[in-house]
Amino acid sequence: MERQEILDQVLNMVAMAYKKDVADLSESTSFKTDLGGASVQMVALVSEIENELDVALMLADASGCETIADLIDLIEEEM
Amino acid sequence: MSVIDKIFEKAKKDPQRVAFPEALNEKMMQAAYEAGTEGYIIPILVGDAEEIKAAIKERGYKEEAFKIVDVNDEDYKAVLVEKYTSLPDTRLKEKALRRRMEDKLQFAMVMQAADEADVTFAGIDYTTGDVLLAGQMIIGIKPGLATISSIGLCDIPGYEGSEGSLLAIGDSAVCTNPNPEQLASIAISACDTVKSLLDWEPRCACVSYSTLGSGQGELIDKVTEAVKIANELRPDLAIDGEFQLDAAINPAVAQKKVNRESKVAGKANVVIWPDLNVGNVAVKLIQQFGKADAYGPMLQGFNKVVCDCSRSAPVSEIKGNIVISAVRAAGEKRK
């Protein structure tokens, strides 16, 4: 799967998990400063990624991602 | 009778099913065996059935003391997957779930979520981090809470508080630097934990270096904001602050410093620290200077009771923690 394709899907998943407008999100969106989510949202996001992209992610690794770009890197490594 | 003896007595009256994904570990198996044969719990060993049976035989235990669940039993796995994926609010679908169930800890937690066990007990081979993360993925965080956390129960010789020598404190182990929402979650969970474990009517104080505005600054604002959030989320609970520790637990000091009605001031039985720096130092002070026994940390905030134990814990301590978690699970069912 191309990076852009993964990005499009992940942006939608982030928008859903964090209840944000997908138009406000990009690769440079920071989980901590822009989204400010708690671990509940990250659990929802990781579950969705595992379901839809068919990869296994460690919650700890995903939680360690600073930005959405970092998360895409992580997914690509696991694919 | 000490508090731990009372908890053991309580466990016997309503033994709960405890799943052990680290069944092969020698200390864990011994603790499970003793807790089971003494009537405190119904131990379920989760793993490769052949390996477990061989270990039971080698160690001289009676196999009938345990229920053994074979993680290689595809029929049972299918039943669990079906039950788990039909639960409301579960997020993982079959394929992702099966992949996670390759791990025994997560297999046991799926059993618990599917009501095939009441508690998952681990942490001797798995790290605390493993248990916390698997708990969040499989068991989930209680609706409305922003974080999982922990409390400890201190039995402090010579302390005459509103529950005698006992005081519950949190979070001294899990949540490093909680924001106001997270601090509110810790307070709410702590109240629920002491209710289910000890049948206390919780009176929870969020402490700081200021009492009701006697000081000012962002460290205090965090605590007052947390109290406000907690009261909005759970008006049924007595959560109050910000108080200094003495105003929280000492009626004479509370009378001087707290100039308004409070169900909590001076008689708090649960104390919530503003962050882990305070929490960790405080529990060490209570242990070192107060010569207290501190039980825990008891994990809280999950949809069902998840328990972790120290990797260096002796069998007696593991057994105590198993029984505590079983009593909490029985208490949560009664709610």
C-alpha cells in the first residue's frame, strides 16, 4: 500500500477517534499539542488501524508517536 | 483482625474465578494453588494445557485444584472470539483480536471480558507496562474516565483516622503527571475501588499545598479544576478539595482551615495526590516514618478488575494481591 493511501485512511481514523474534522489534520499534526487526547482515544485509534490495515501495533509504540507522520512510519514498518 | 485478614475472610464467602496467564511460573502457580485450595478463589490456569499439566505434576500439586484453559483449543478460542466481538463497545474485529490472543495475557483478558473469568492476574513475567497496555486494549477503560490509575491501602500503626488505622492513597504508581481530567478520574476510580473492596462510604480529598484558596498558582488550579470535574461527573461521590493533607484527615485542623460545609474535610478516608512525585514520596514517608504496611498498587479504571504484581514479590504477597483483586471483582458485581 502506498504511503499516501495509508495516510488518507489514518487521517480519517484519527478524525474519528479524536472527534476532529479530517480537514484540520495532516502528517504534521501532533498528538500531544494539537489533539491532546487521552489514552482512551489512542486505544480506539490502534484498534481501528489493526482492524482496517491488518497490522499489529504495540499500544506503547503508537503512544510514543509525536505526530501522525511518525505513526505512518510505524505502520509502514509493521506492514 | 487485620485488614488483610478481613479481606481474606470476605473472599472465602464468594470465591471469584481468577485467570492466570503466567501459570507456568513457579511462584504464580504456588500462589494460585494456595489461594484455590484454601477456598479464596477458583484458579484458572491459561496456557498450553500439556505444559501446565506436566508442571503441576512435577511440582506435586493436585490437578483438580485448577481449571485449565488450553490456548490451543481452537473451538474454545472461537467461542471467545464470538462472545468478545458481540460485546457492545468492543473495537477489535475477529482477525485483529485473534492476532492479539496469540499472547496469553491478552487471551486471559478476552476470557475475562467475555465473562469466562472475573479477574486477570499477571505481572511476574509480564511487566506492569504489558499489563496496563493489554488491559486498555482488551478490557478497556471505564466510560467517562480519562486514565487508568492505582491506589494503595495503608495500615498505619497509631493513626486514628476516620477508618481507624487505614487510609487509601492514590496515585502513587501509575499516572505520572495527571492533567485535571485525569486527576478527576483517579479520584473517581479510587472511590469506586474502596467501595468494592472495603465497603467504605468514600470521602475523598484531593490534596495540595493549599486549603481552599489559601495559596495560589497553577499547581493548585489543577487540583481545584479536578475537584470540579469529578463533582460534575459523579455528583453521587463525596470528592472535595483542594485541601492540605492535615486539613483532609485531621478534624481539628479542618475546623480551623475549612470555613465551609464539607463531607470530606477532616475525615477523608481516601487521599489523592496531585502527581506521582508527591505520590511516590508520600507513600515512602508513610512506610518509612509511619511504619505502615502498604497494600497495592491496585490498578483501577478498567471496565473489569485487572491486577498486576511486583516481579520480585514473594508468594505470600502475590497471594494477598490475588485475594484483594478477587474481593474487588466480587464487590463490583454487587454494584
